[in-house]
Amino acid sequence: MKATYGNTTVRAWKINRENKELDWVKENFDNGNFFFTELKLFRAPTTVSLGGGIYGKVGDILIQNGMGVYTIISEKKFRKRYKNIEEEL
């Protein structure tokens, strides 16, 4: 999905094991950049250039801002802070 936070447009994906159909999400899983750990946590790099790592759980929202920085927040915080402009789950 696409959403806005203030004047910034971001890409967002509700973390789940079944639906990885968004092109950017599928590509990152295929390349091994995104994966689920043995503890069933989702892992993503902190940036598109693969520095560091962040973790989330199923149901959290992965956000990629326009500069390629990833953030994971709860769905509750996402719904409160962001405005959906395009739903594509």
C-alpha cells in the first residue's frame, strides 16, 4: 500500500507470511533481504543498501520512505499516524 505521513509518501506492507505479492516486497524476499527468523520474527535491513537490521512480527507494518529507509511500527500506530492513499495488500 502507499500512504502519506505529512507531505511524505511511503510504501507500506502489513507483515504476513501469505501475501508477498507487492513487487518490492516479493523482490526483497527473493533476494534474501527480507526473511522470517526461526523465532518467527520478520527481518528487514534498516536501509535499501542493507545496513543493519530491524525486526517485527506478523501484523506489524513495514514502511519504506522515499530515501530507502525501513521502519517497522504497530498497525495501531500506523493507522493513527499515516493516511492510506492506495490500498494494495
